[in-house]
Amino acid sequence: MKRKEHYETVYSKLIELTCKPKTVLDLACGLNPLAQKYLGNKLEYNASDISEKDVKFLKEAYEILGFKGDI
């Protein structure tokens, strides 16, 4: 099973446990910030990763998708 198939379940549980956070800090994020849509676009998702290639891709994706936050 692919990771994407679990996002809705994982993020639904996260919202249930945290009462829908306004901000997220994700260290060693990989490509997880792309799942922000499951938390809503009003959320500020701040993320960091050691991979410069992933960070560059995420910054471009955030601009295109209109997500809030800092990569």
C-alpha cells in the first residue's frame, strides 16, 4: 500500500487528537508537507529537511498550491 493511501486516515486522527492545529512544525519532513490539503489550507505548515532537492521542490509546490508556511 502506498503512503498516499494512508494520509486521510492519519491526518483525520491527528485533527481528532489535536483539535485541528493552526501551525505544524515538521522536522525531517521529506515530502509530507504535500499532504497539507488533508489539514486544510488555512494551516501554517513549517517544515525543514536535509535534502536540498526536496526543499526546492516543496518551495515550488507551495507556491503553486497556495499553501501557507515556510520550507
